[in-house]
Amino acid sequence: SCYSFWQGAAFAVLWEAMRQQGVEVPDHFWMAPSSLQMYVMLACQAPNGGLRDKPGKNPDYYHTCYSLSGMSSSQWGPRTTDTPGGKTDVVGAATNVLSRIDPFYNVLATQSVAAQEYYRG
């Protein structure tokens, strides 16, 4: 489940690196966001809460954190701005949408922007 972030967020990082180099990159995500989300929700949720590495394992904070971060990355796609149509896919109910993360730092995007503005002076 943590690989949903370690590998899934890599697409967003690659997308941004290519964009900064002037490469015209497609709006799609180069992966199947709904499949990733379904795996995390169906196979990695523990009955009493938390997310786990894989079925049969116990949930822990590490896998819960990175599973949620991976799901957020897959929901919001590679774009770095919060545009109304920016979400690529949210599996299930609208209440399943997670806050956008910054895939470079794995923190909420709003907190990443605030930190960047602070250090710019």
C-alpha cells in the first residue's frame, strides 16, 4: 500500500520535471488512478481502522500515512495547482476525496505553499 505513494507520486514528480523543461506533457496521469485507489480501499484497509502493507499484515502509522498520500496523488493527478477540474479520479462517494498533497515533500499542498512563501521572504 505504501507503494501507492512511492511509485504513484513519482508520476506527478516526473510530470512536473518535464513541464519545467518545456516538454509538452499530456493531462493524463500515465497510470490507472482508480485501480490504485481500489486496491488500497479493498485490500489494505484493516477492519478496525488503519491501512496495512498488504492483506494479512497489521495496520501501522507508516503504511496508513503513505497509503493515504498515494491515494491523494492519484485523486488529484499530476497538476500542481488546485483547479476545479483538476481531480483525475475519485473512487466511490465524493466523501472519499482527500486533501491534495505536494508529492515532492509529502505534506499538504497548502502547507507546502505556505512554507515556500515564508522562506521566499
